[in-house]
Amino acid sequence: MSLQAMYSGVSGLQAETEALSTVGDNIANVNTNGFKSQRDVFEDVLGHSIMAGSQTAMPGSGVRVGAVQQMFTQGTVTNTGVSTDLALNGDGFFVVKGAIDGVSGNFYSRDGAFNINAQGSIVNADGLQLQGYMANADGTFSTNVSSLQVPTTALQPHASTSMTITANLDSSSVAPTAVFDPTNPGQTSNTSTSMTVFDSLGTAHTLNVYMTKTGANQWDYHVLANGAEMTPATTGNVEVGTGSFTFTSNGALDSVTTTTPISVSFAGATANQAISLNVGTPITGAGGTGLDGITQFSSPSNVSSQSQDGYASGDFSGVSVDSSGTVEGLYTNGQKLAIGQLTIAKFQNNEGLGRTGSNMWIDTRDSGPPALGTAGSGGRGAISAGSLEGSNVDLATEFVNLIQDQRSYSADSKTITTADQMLQELLQIKQ
């Protein structure tokens, strides 16, 4: 039995040595992004087979480390201010593709320290490419997973195709005595607004919209452009669009009539550029409320908001990522262009994932296959852009584990020395 006690003590020394290695690994990775701590699961060892049937109580043969369990609790999310740094709040893993130690395929990581390489790919520190759903031309996202590619070339200009005006026209206004005159628009109209539009080359131009009261609840609008900027060039203002509005007695927009659709040919650009004018949803024809655009109430005429859909060319300046993982390209002209949406992998058993090093895991039979989706859906965590998830290692706990392993190691060594002393006593009986 003394020999059995010695071997039990040896098993304890071996188990505590393994446990010390796990604690050391945790402490060494306390500053590793996305690192998940581990703990040893100890198991007792029997000195006989359980297949032998019922037996009287017998001492075991020591202890062993049955498994090293990964602890997938949330790490602390720290703000970095770097737009390509990403953190997952909740379950899930980033999906990256490439090769590690000669093995190619998909890998899974909680480390969101990404950057954009010279080819425009979003990659991690080891050059593996971040996976996602690329954006289609119509603004939707592909259903196929691929490497996210950032178009770092300049964004081509977009010619204006629509103008939107939200305003109020003073119902107490008096109609001008003279007919609207493009050469003298300020004196032959009641109110006006100016809007910058863009041609097919991305050149900015100003269109002036003048509104003239013509009768009770009736107004005309006239759109003027600078003749010097048009083809053929001319002096003064050129009328490029006209129409009229009618209002109800409650001040709601009742109808909109387009007399001359807006069409302008700017010098050097595409001829006959058509631009629609959106002033709200009228009651007649569109069945709207007549209150979501231009109205006619007894208050001073004013424009509360206006917009148009054109823009000049712009250079790529970076990316932004929202909580759902949608990646947008940022350009110097103020535009945002959807590039793609991150793919987030979810597993039935995170603890079954296999560590590959470099802050990554692979799926195994124990983890089950990855379920791919988007952030914030199906139990997957949300994205925090400009942040990184730190290690979930608790140093205080690890130091307590160090003390416990050290004390256990010392106690196991005492078992061995005590068994040795007992054997020595037994040998002295012969003497």
C-alpha cells in the first residue's frame, strides 16, 4: 500500500504541474486581445476496473487532468478610436480566411484588431482576410460569404436627379402685380430658395427656385439656372423648369402640376440632365396628407429643409462599422458607400473549439459546424467599432490558483516522502 500511496502522490505532482502550466498560460495572455482563459478539470483514478462488478471500498490510484476547459466569458471592451478595431459584445466569432502553419481554411477569432492592406482587403495581424457579405449595386447584400474588399479608388460623381424641398408659403402673401420675369425674379416672386446640384462631371451648380402667388391657394414655381454655365452659353438667368401648386383651405398641399419638367444642359456635361422636384405628397392624385412637404399656413414663408441626391467625386478616407456589422466606405465628399456586412459564426458548443494559436480557433466535431449570420441576429453579439475585447483572465483568481497548485504540489510530495519513511520502517524490521 505504501507503493500505491507513492504512485498516488506522483500522479498528484503530475496533475499539479499540468495545472500550473494552464495558470501560466492564462497569466501570460492577460494582455492578449480576445483571449479566453482555461481551467483544468481534475478526475480521480481508480485502481481497478469498474467492469469487475461490485467490490468493497478501495483507495484510488491518484488523480489526473481529465480536460482543459475553455472559459468563453465576455472580456472587457476597451475603446481604441481606430475605426477598423472591432469588438463583439456577446456570443459569436469573427470569420477569417487564409493559412496558418500550412493549413488553409476558415478560422474563428474574438480578436478584432483588423486593418486594410494594400490590396484593399480587411485583414488581421497575420494577413487572414475578414469574411462577410459583399454589397450589391442596389444596396442589398449578397447571400454568399466572401472576403470583404474595400474599394480604395476615388468615388465617381453622381449627377443630381432629384431635389426635395420642405417649406411653408405664407398664405397672407399678396400676388405680385407683374408677371414673373426671369430677368427680375426677386421683384416678380414672393419667396425663393437656392440649391446646389451636380452635373455628370461632379461640377457644382446653383439652381434657384422662385415661388409666386397667383391667386387664392395657388402658387407657381420657376427654376432658374445661370446661363453662363450652360450649353449653349448665354447671359443672365435661364428658366429650366416651371409648375404650380394648389392648397386646401387648411393649408395642405392639394395638387402639384408640372408645366415644364426641369431639364438643364451644363457645359461639358451630359445634355438635358433631368431633375425631379419633390415638394411632398399631395392629396389629389397621390392620396397623401399634403403636410409632409410644402404647406401654406399663415406664417412667414421659410424653407425648413432641402436636399438633393447628387455629389462630386471623392477620395477614399476610411471605413465605419455599425452595430450590425455593416461596413461603409467614407469619402472626402461626405458620402458613405455600403461595402458589405460582417459574417459572425455561432457554435453549439464553444468549449469544443480547437485552439490554433494566433488568437484563433477551428471548428471540431465537439463544437459542431458554424452557423453563419450577421451581428445582432440569432443570439449573436453586436459589434462595437473602434474598440477591442481584451482577455477575460482574472489575475486575482489566477494568483489564488497559483497558491493552491503550489500547496497541493507540496502536499503530494509529502505523501511520497511519508510513504518512503513507512517503507524504510518496514525494511528495518528485518534487521
